Amino acid sequence: MTLVLPLVVGVDGSDGCLQAVDWAVDEAARRHLPLRLVHASLWERYEGMAPSYRLERPSEQVMAEHIVASGVERARRRNPEVKVSTDIVPAAAADALLEAGNNATALVTGSRGRGELKGLLLGSVGLAVAARAHCPVIVVRGDAAGLAGRHERILLGAGEPATGGDATRFAFREAEVRGCVLDVVRAWRCPAYETAADVPALAEGPARYHEEQARTQLDELLRGAVTDHPGVRVSRTTVEGPARKVLVHRSAAADLVIVGARRRHGHVGLQLGRVAHTLLHHAECPVAVVPQRV
């Protein structure tokens, strides 16, 4: 029997968390997954420091239990058919979610948590989780149409064939369960210093050469996934320009934008490329960062 891993969503009582819960409930229903709400609280570490004559529970514990209970109630109102479990973890938020991600189909977070500065485009927890998790991470952000899935379009930023396979498979599965179009975009650029003499194989010049290279790489990346998901409608596009700007612009007409990420063994710290980083801060719809298994 195949083990079904839950969809894990971080809850902290913020407005961004409420959006994340709604999105995660809908996603769990589409993919027939259980939902696990995780709240991180450090109150247990300090409980032993309280005087022994205190009988009431610490206020942080009460708040944590209230946040989790409110999340469960919201999830059940959204879709009572989705199975929901909860966990209050005595750890920092990013650490708790990263640990939960080791046994999750994916992690879901809001774009900014409780206590984050209003000027931030993306909270520190969401950024840390997206940059370090070894499972897909979805940061829920964007306008009402994208959050509600009204565009009926998934956007995939096509990476290199050797490193973008997991993101591609994730995108095809997502488009399949939603029954929507998968818009696959490969951005390319022609170096300003390059001349036709550098690419004599194509008389049309360097721009045509780089565009053809992008198309070839796009076909290679999609070949296996198209065969495995014949029912998915795929739109293939090669666009000249910086990938991060191209994808941010196209995210305004998408319900989810998906990009890959490399995880280097033994590397400490954030592992997030420029494209993913830009999308997490500026995309007009939820963003999925899918690490490539190596």
C-alpha cells in the first residue's frame, strides 16, 4: 500500500496564513490528500521557568491552541471532506516546517506571517522554507483571481533539462488534476557581444540560433512528461528576455507559477536562484518552488 503523505500548511494566525489554509484545503481536495496544520511555538521551552505555584497554562500555549483550532475550523468550513490533523511544535517556525516537509507531499505557507514588517514583500519564514526544503514549497500570494484559480492556467518556468525534471512533473500533475492549460515558457537571451561569426551554423544570425536552442531544450525537457500525461493541454513558448521578468509578467494570467530549484548536498544556507527569488517577491499568483532530486 502506497503511503499518502499530507499537504502541510504553516499556521500562525496571520491574514496570509488564512489565505494559505484556504488554498491548501482546495489543493488537498483536488489531489485527495490529507491536510496537516503545523504551528510552531517556543512556549514549551520556557514553561519550566514559570513558578511552580502557577496553575494556569502559559498564555503562549493558549494562543497556540487557539490558532490551531481556528485553522481547523476554517479548513472544515472550506471543505468538510478533507481530513485535517494538527501539530504544535516547540521550535522556530522555519525549522518546524522544514522538519515537517521531510514527510510531506508539499509545504504551503503564506506570503507574510504574524509579526513580519509590513514593508516586506515576503516574510523571512516563507523565504527560508522555499530556499531550504527538500519537498515542493508553495507560497500563497497574488490577486483574487489567481488565488481562486479563475485563470485556469498553470505557468511553468522551464529550466535546464538536467535540473528541471521534478518541477516539470509537478507542473503536469497540477495541470492534470485541475483540468487546465499548462503554459510552459523558456526564456532566452542573445549576448550583446555575440556576432554571426560566433554561430556560423545558422546564417540567420545569433538571435535565431539562441531561439532554436531554447526550443530544442524545451522539447527535451517536456518529452517524457507529455507522454506520461497525454490529456494535459500544453502551450509551449520561447521568449527573449530575462526569465524572472518574463515569468512575473505572465504570472498575472496564471493560477500558479512553478519553478525548479537545485539543492546542493553539504551546502549550508539559502539555496534559491534569482528567478525563484524574484517570483516569491513579485508574482501575481501563488508560487511553487520544486527542488530537483539529485
